[in-house]
Amino acid sequence: MSIIVERLNHHHTYSYKFQSLNILNLAAIGASDVWFSSMNELNDPFEGLSKIEEVDADRAFSNSIGWYAQVLVDLKGYSSSEAIKEAQDKYHSDPPRFIEFVEEEVSKGYEGAKEFQQSLSVYSASWDLKNSPLISSVYNILMWSHYGDGLKGYCLKFDTALLLDSIKQLNLNCNVGLSPVKYTSSLSEISKYQSPKSLLESFVHKALNKSEHWEYEREVRFLSNKHGLHKFDSLALKEVYIGSKMPKQHRELLLSVLARVYSHVKVFEVGFDASAYNLVVKDLPMTLGFKLT
């Protein structure tokens, strides 16, 4: 599976997963699992949507020749000049039949690439915020409100490279890649007249595009060809931030799971600053939890 993997840099050393506390999320943490959702399970109704590039009749000939030639280069190893000559010869031998054949193949390729895109599964997290006096995504008020259950949930801080590498190593027959989401003001277009390989890559890229309305999330996406739970190395989890509004019993249960599986992890509490629209972070001892028997 072709997935574009973004090179990690110093801004993106860590990734953050905001969650509410429920039995499924707690079980996943206890087993060192992360859940990859299918595209149609995500909360953006425009997920993966794109426009087909409109093509006028005058370009039908050049597009058909170009598409056929590129397929010969990709699949049969033709040189560009050989491929173009072969495509032109095919066209001139029976123009209507050639155009009809190409249109049918192009349509099948488009639908196949779109279906492939929808078969991808996603684990979403947030990068550290750039150009902010509060660098860490932990201070992102909207993420706590929308995904951290209004400070009744928690946030997992991962070493991004270690998380990605361990998912690759611990999950057999699983292709996983990583890339930040690109935020745009309009739907992008896809040309149907691409080789199957290029078209597939275009649809993977579209799975990484969202409206600029979502930009506050600073989302990074782990993409996989498998749906559901994926194992990760527990050492990839570095810190856990617990919302100050989490009920005491829930907090104790979460701390107990963390103490059992992630003794190396630092734990913090995130609350609100009563004098301003800011969040504050303070240390939270792991010993506040009780031990499971």
C-alpha cells in the first residue's frame, strides 16, 4: 500500500490523543492497543471527498493517449517515446473503440482507487502546536472540549516515531504510514486520467485533506490497511494528562491501569485558570490510584 510518510522534525516529536474515559478506551490502554477507525466512522461528513476534474471534448484525445501511454510505462516498462507511439497507433487503428476502451478503464480505475481510499483506517492524534507561547497540544482548549470530554477525559502523549515503529513491528500483515492533515479552503480536484498508481496515490492524499474549519486540531494521521485494534510498545507512551473534572473513581481506575502497565509514565492533571481562558498543568502522583487484584 502506498502511503506518504512525513519526515518527523523537532516540532512533531510528540503526538497527543484526547479521549473520554470508557470501558473500551480503558481496555485498549491496559492492553497497549490503539484503535484505527474506518473512514466512514470519522466525524467529518466531508471525509475523503474530492471533485472530479472536468475535461472538455477537445482534450479527450490527448487525455486518452496520455493515460494509455502512462499505463504502458508503469505496467509494461515501455519508454515514454515507445509508449506514446504505441498509444497513437492504437488510437488511429480505431479511434471510437480506443476512446471507449480508455473511458471504461479510467472509470473502473477511479472507482477502484476511491474504494481503496475508503478501505483505509485511521488513528488520529494532534501535533504540538506551532507558533504558540504554549507549545504543547495539552493546552488546546478546544481539543479538551471536543474530544477530552470537557476535562472529564484524558490525553495520551506519545513519542511519535516510537509509536509508529512499534505499530509496524507488532502488527503482522499491516501497512502503516504517517502524515499530517492538510487544511484547505476548498475541495481539491482529481483527474481521472492518471495511471492506476498515480490515481491511487491521489486518493491517499485526499484522505489527508480536510476543511480549514478543522485546523485547530493540528491533526496527524496514522493510516493502516487494517481496521480495529493495533498493538504498540508501551514505552511509546510518555505522559498522561488527566482532566481535573474526571470523577475520582474514574481517575483512580485509570491511574491503576497506568501503574500496572506504564510505570515509566509521568502523570499530570490539567485544569483551568480561574483568572483567564487558559489551562494549567500540575504533577499528579501515580500512587493516587488503587491496585487491581
